[in-house]
Amino acid sequence: MPTDTTAAAASTGQQAAGTSGRKKGRKGRLLVLVLVLALIGGVAYGAYWSVSTVRASFPQTKGSITLEGLSGPVDVRRDGYGIPQIYASSDEDLFMAQGYVQAQDRFYEMDVRRHMTSGRLSEMFGAGQVDNDAFLRTLGWDRIAKQEYEEKLSPATKKYLQAYAKGVNAYLEGKQGKDISLEYAALSFENDYKPGAWTPVDSVAWLKAMAWDLRGNMQDEIDRALLTSRLGPKQIADLYPSYPYSRNKPIVQEGGYDEGSGTFEAEGGSGDGEGEGDGTGSGEGAGSELGGGTQGGTGAGAEGDAAGFESQLTGLQRVLEDLPTAVGVNGDGIGSNSWVVSGDHTVSGKPLLANDPHLSASLPSVWYQMGLHCRSVSDNCRYDVTGYTFAGMPGVIIGHNQDIAWGLTNSGVDVTDLYLEKITGDGYQYGDKVVPFETREETIKVAGGASRKIVVRETNNGPLLSDRSDELVKTGKKATVDSAAPDRGDGYAVALRWTALDPGRTMDAVFAINRAKDWDDFREASELFEVPSQNLVYADTEGHIGYTLPGRIPTRAEKHDGSVPAPGWDPDYEWTGWVDQDELPYEFDPERGYIVTANQAVVDEDYPYTLTTDWGYGARSQRINDLIQSKIKDGGKISTDDMRQMQLDNSSSIAKLLVPELLKIDVDDEHVREAQKLLEGWDYTQDADSAAAAYFNAVWRNILKLSFGHKLPKEVRVKGQCLWVEPANTTGPADEAGKVRECGQRSASQAQPDGGDRWFEVVRRLMADEDSEWWTTPKRGTRPAAENRDQLFKRALIDARWELTAKLGKDIDTWSWGRLHRLFLDNQTLGTDGPGFVKFVLNRGPWKLGGGEATVNATGWNAAGGYGVVWVPSMRMVVNLGDLDKSRWINLTGASGHAYNAHYVDQTDKWAEGELLEWAYSEKAVEDSTTDHLVLKP
């Protein structure tokens, strides 16, 4: 018989019969855990961390719980993977139950996120987080979220957020930290932190963190400016080539901008953008007052020494690197895939939609799977939606309802600009005036220590990021600029202009999309999706497919394209407005019958606005296009499993280019030749068990290191990597005399050359110039110097052989890509910075993965830093609009955030193998898949 327990009773750790996570064999494993903890952490820790401590926070998933505030009973059905499907009779009950259930599984994660977005990590983790908090307070995400909630969001959205918060707080009522999560038990050894009540603003603020992760080209702005310390404009342009429109198709191919009407038309447009003109993404711009040109500019002053400004940006980079991994990793090649195929080309005769966003690996996964179902859809209860959301937010971010499905990828549109500001006393120069700062004082509370106070200063171009670094303050006083700049005064600072620092309505968009019934509803809802700008793909049960680019996208003056930092004192470099929604690109039912978005260019060069100078270069998107074309030629049809197989495609486009040339190299050393033979007959697929893939990627890494790595400035190279380098602004080899020793300063996950598809394009364009200065490298020990392309390739073959010998052993029969390319899942707080025994409890891995950089199966790695997996397809889904119950999905980890719960990482093995789980949607399918049934009672 079901048991009935109150929320208060449940909160004390009392579990109803049938609590999820108690599979056979669990007790034995937990006892082993306790013994190990006793050895690792000491007897005191081991005794405290008993089986009951580990299990105390596991959620009740069967029986019933009474929740004050519900208007009627709510059913929570979980399948064998703990994924919840919620059934209610009113919107408020639905979202209150969503808050309760997510808190059951993931409250610690939710709590950390809200402390991050509000700059309050020090309250949980102590003084080590003060600098991060200061930076996040300067951005002011929670302040903007509060403005959104109070001034921008609709009454209905506020009602849903309030109901969600009520559900979270019902879960928290009467609980101690150890009853909520194992992490709180660990924190109790260090401080007396106790979680507070959840608020609607806490939910809204997480959208700012995701917008930061997907903010566009700010990293490229920084890098282009930093490169000027060693490279000239032509060399920088070599490293930022124009988008290859003639080879890699943009997203929108059958529409164009109508200058007469000032709108974007989905049909009869400018075609497919053949040719490599000098439009969006070109390498030679108009220049700027700071010496910057499009992509090739210096960003600091062509007439003077730019070292001061570059040091400012280096300081900013160090602040960014120290932010928690949950805030995001930016790099070339990171992105996402989504595509939709019309019923004309599918087995079912109805559309198929696939999506796999690429994000930093985290434990638990950033995504949370669930269904939100009104028992009867009506004006009182309007939702019947399922998919992926974020723990801490109501609604569904990616998924489908009864009529439509949608997916997201990052558009890469440039919505951030850095500005160099002249500081004078208590103000900054703007035009011929000194304007006073807007200031606010912030108090950062520190667990176990004294509070810290900071002052945030803002200009008309946004907050001063440079105030958060002592190095930036010092070097800002020494920055050298060109003769057009104003006098130095008290120094220069760096400000950030970003669309997410203005209140918006993206939370409204989430609910509007969740209840959209057709293309018109979807387009109208997407207009509210202001930040971050995303590629939205669409399909519906009537057979239509579509794409739209929403977002609040700035327009700039002609001489400012956003590719390099701009002079804040010059009004001509301000943003001039916003691209009107009617002018933004879209497609609906294109004749070709499919749409692919994978961070490539959205439109061709004829589009009148510069959306960005830094698209992804289209390696993944074109491969997906080719895979679809190969399936549908001669009338072929695509199935749900075909879409899954496409998501797992490991083919390397850079290998296809380089391997034929590498096999032509005459190698004397028999051991190197033995490795080179691995590439003979290789099909360029990077499977986890492939020795050829391991060797090729090592060769690729060494090509990048030899050609570019030692020629780049220390500010972008791997931290601790020390080299004797040539004098600045040269690339050829030099005598040992005159060289200087420089050590890299950037983290391994963000250093350059990272090997993403920008570097694919760089190398592709250099291939024909066999005597380019880039193909030169000095002698090292017994390893020969190189003066041309083939000599450098030979050196890379040699270096790669001995690198893998050291890493994998001399016997090439034991080599495999998966031994190099491993995924570790670390808890993003105590799993990275906690005591060793806590890391042992919370972290998982490794998994040996296939895939790689800029492949469809984009298990990204940074070639400058090593072979380990840096970002991943954070989830995968395929929606079948012909029969929604035949849709499939998978998450990176599991539903639960509780270590040693059965659903902590129970999807990861299948994710690593490329499998998808059944995705029940209809009431009957959900009932058939139910293993645990909980009733929430008023």
C-alpha cells in the first residue's frame, strides 16, 4: 500500500517504501565506499560518512507526499532511469511540482548555480572564490535578472516562476544540509553554510550564465589584440581566414534580404553564396582608431607599442580562466549540431529533428530531462511538453509538445564588444567631455572570514572589467596608444558592452515556445528569445520544417565591426541600434527538404548587417549536409536511427586533407615509418579503438605546435610551456643568439593553437604555399629543422611517434585514440577543489571516447593542451514527428545529482557508446515505462 508522509517528515530523511536508487547490490557498494573513505579521509571522516549519510538525501519517488499550496493532486511518474513525467490539472500545480521534483534530484547544483550568478560563491566555499565573485558582481547578472522579473516579464511568466519557487521551498522546508545533498555534509566540515529559500529571480538569473557561455566572439577579440605583440596584421589575417562560402554552405540557402521592403524573405533570395568575397568574415577591414581592421587589426595602436594594452587583456583573460567551469569554456570548434529533415525524405513521411548541444562536460549534466503534462490541455492548464531543461528553471528549453519540436544551436552572433576607456579622476572621457561613473558598492560575504567590499564602476559602454584585476589597473596606466587617442590621464581601462546586461524577455520565450502550436506561434515566440542569440530549428506534426534566427543583435557604425576592442571615448564606435526582427534570416519548408545548423555562417555575404566576423568555419555543418545528401539521393529515406548514426559520425575533414600528403613523406627511421603505415588505408574515422586516429591526431597536434605554437605570444600559449622564441613580428627561424625565453600564460583548455575548424581552414589555405614562413621551425636536439611544408610534416611525423611512445608505449599495436582521448566527469565544485576523499566520492571516469575536434561527434579537445576531452555533446535527441513515442534521447550523466544514487551516471555508458533511450510521451507510453509513481497531494 502507498505510504503517506508529509513534506516535513520527508525532509528529515525518513524515506517511504520503494525509494528510488536502492537497487540490489547497492548496499555492498556503499559499504565498500565507507571502508575506502576511512582509509583515504581518516577514520573520523569514514565513520561520519556512513551508508545512512550517503543515502540520506536520496529522493522519495514512491508513495505520496503532502505539499501545502497545491490545488489538486499531482502524479510524478519516473522510468527506469529516474526521468520524471509530471501530470497536473493547473499550470501553477505543474510548475510547483517541477520545482519540487528538480530540487529532490538536483538542489545542490541549483544552489551553486544561483550563488554563481549572484556572485556569492564565497558564502559557500570561502575566500578562494572572492575574485570570481567580484568579477560576477561586476557583471551584475542577478541585478539584471531582478529588473527582468520586475519590469519585463509577463504576469503569466511571473506566476509560473513563483509556483516553481514555491515547489523548491516546499522541498527545503525543515531539512538540514545533509538531508539535501552529500556535498552539504562535506561542506559542514569547513563551515556552517545553510541553504536559503529559492526565489523567482534565482531561476531567471541562470539564463545570464548560459548567455555568457554562448556570448559570441569576445575571446577572439582578446586573442586578436594579444597576437599583435608578436605578429603583424598580415600574419594575424592568415590566422583568421574568411569564411569558405564556396565550400561550406550557410544555414539559410533559399532566402535573402529585400532592400526595398527592409525584410528578410524566405523564398527567392540571393542563392547559396558561391564564392569567397570580402564580406562577412573577411580578413581586411576598414581599420579603426585603435589600429584595428576586420580580423587583422591590432586592437591597440599601430603607431605605438601595444604592450600595455595587451597586458590589460592578458589580465582580463586570467580572470576569465579562473571562473568556474560551469560558466563555460570558449574555443574554436565548440558549438552544437541540429538539423531537421522534411517528411519527403523520411521513412515515416513526417519530419525528423536532431539536436546535440556541445558544452563543457559537467557532473551532473547541465541538462535535466522531464515531461510536463496537463491532464487536459485548456485555458487553465496549457502545457503538454517534454524535453530538456535546466535544474533551477521552470519549463522546457529544448524538446517537443503535442504539435511541434524544436532544437537550439549557438548562432555565434557577436553581441559583446570590449572598449578601451580613458579614465580621468572619477569619470571617463566621452567625446570632449568627462562623464562621471555610475558606481555601486558590493559586499561579498566570505565563509569563515571577513566580508570584502568592492566598488563597481560603469561607463556608457558597460562595467569596467579591468577593476577586477590589480594587473589591469597597473598596466592601464602604462598603455600606449596611437596619436589619435586622448592623453593617458590616470590610465586606460576595459569595459564590456553586452546585450545580456540589458533586461530582456527570454524567460517569456521559454513558455511561449512550450505551448506553440504551429510555425506562426513559434516565430512569434522566438522574437522574445533575446539573449543569447540562437539558431532555432523547427518541425511540426503537419509536416512543416523551419529555421529562425532570433535575438537582440546590435548594429554598429561602418568602421566598427566588433572584431577588435574599440575606443570608448569616440562616439562613432557606439552601437547604433538593433537589427529589426523582420530583417533577421529564416527559412520555412525549403525546397531541398532539410536544414542544418552547426555554428556555420547563417547567411551569405550579401546580407547587409555584419552578424559576426567569427563564424564557425563549417566543417561539421558541411559534413552533415553531405551525410543527408548521401542518404536521400536516388529517393532514399532517412530513419530515426539514421539520424542517430549521423550524430555519431567521427570522420575528420582535416585528416582527409593531410593524410595523402603525409603518406608521401619519405621517413628514414623504421619506428616512425611503422607509425606512418597506420595511415595507409585509414578511412579517416576517429573511433575510440583506432590506432591510426591516435597517430594522426598526434601528428596534427605537432603540425600546429611546430608551425604556429612557438610563433604565438606567451599570452595565448599553454601555461608553463617555455620556449626560446624569435624576436617579435617575425616567423622565420633565427640564430640562437637574440632569442628570448617566454613561458605560456593560458590554461590548457583555452590555449592556442587549439586545433578547431578555424585552424583547419588556416592550414588548408597554406597547403599550396609550400615555402610559407609558417612552415618553418628550428632544430631541437636531434630533431631536424624545417624550412618548408614537407620538412615540417616530416618533423611532425617524428615528434608524434615519440610523443605516443612516451604516452602509450613503443608497441603501436597497443595504441588507440580512446587511450588518449578520455572523458573525466568532475563535480564542478568539491569535485575539483575539495579534499581528495571528496573528489573520490563525487567524480567519475574516465571514459575512452571516439570523435574529436570539429567532427559531427564533437568530443572536443585542445591541441595546444593535450588530448583530453574538453567539451562534449551534452545530450543527444532525435524527435520523430510521425510518432512522438518513437523519439529517442540521452543525457550525458543521469537524472540525479546525488553521488551513489542509481541515476547519478546511469546514462553515461550508453551516451559514450552512442545509444539513445526510448522517450515516452503519450500517457499510455509513460504509464508503460513507469517504475516509480509518487503522488503529491494538497
